[in-house]
Amino acid sequence: MDEVLALVEARLRSALGEPDARAAVTFLGTDRIEVLRFVDGDVVRYATLGMSAQPMADPTAALADPVKGPRAELVLSVRAGLADTDKVLRPLAVLAASPQVEGVIVAPGASLEVGDPLWPGAPFSSVLVAEPGGLVEDLDLDDPMDPVHFLPLLPMTPNEAAWKRVHGGQELQERWLAHGTDLRDPLRRSVTLD
């Protein structure tokens, strides 16, 4: 487990630079989850570290495989200085712990809900999990372990989350693209959903 996390942290550092802050959260009955903060000009990125220590298990399986299964970490990018986004550390840790706590597999296209604003005053309480491989490349591990995917999180307003449940994540992303939505704006309004 520690070896996997050392490799994951090295991959994050090679892709995003040196973190300027880190925080750790431990939930009862789960492994420790850290959130690293990386600043790149006017963009701040938050990446989880710890979610990939164990493979995510199919909630219907009788026994969880301790070696095989999907592994992932979460990455959130927002514009710096517009909101108190550092308060997203705990909600991110909650999302990263959800495979251990709730037995869910976090994959592209999924919606993750925290129930409260992601940070004070945020118009978002949920995120859309996007496709990996863009900002941070997948990390291959020794067989038979699955690679670690670094999944970008795209904040959704409640209206966008409801629309996504009906039309799907791909449709929502296409709508954002068509309207030139700045998904890194921590104060943005909901895209037009008519």
C-alpha cells in the first residue's frame, strides 16, 4: 500500500510540480486520505492521495479482491483567489473515501454528491467524474494490479446535476463546451439547460 502511494505521489509531482500544502483526513474504519494542493499560476489543483491504496471493489461481490480492481485518485482544478476553495479539502477526502465507506466504484461519467457546498459560498455540491489521462497520465502498476487513473472532477450546480441524471454526463459536457463554460470558475453559474 505504501509503495503504491509513493508511486502515485511521484506521478502527481512529475505532472503538477511540488505541492505547496497538504492535509490529511481519517474517517472511522478507513485508511488515511491526504489532499495535496498544487498552484500553477492562476489555477490551484487539489489531488487526493490514498484512494488508490486499495482497489475499488464491486459492491455486489462476496469478497473484495485485495490486489485486482480499479484504482483512482481525484483531481480538482479551480481558478485561484476568487473563493475560499481550500475548504474543499474535507469534501474531497470524503469523496475519495467513498469506495471504502460506501463500496462504490468511482468511474468516468459518475456523479459524486457531498450534500453541502464544496467550499463556502460555492454554487456546487456535486461533481461529474471526467475521463482520465489528460492532466496526469495513468500510472501503471506491477501485474496483476490495475493502473491508477487520475480522475478530473468537474463541479456541477444542483440544476446541472439534475439535468445530468436525465441526459447523461456526456450530454452535459457537450453543453458546457457549446456554451464556452469556464469549469474552473469557482463562482460560475449554471449553464443554460433548456
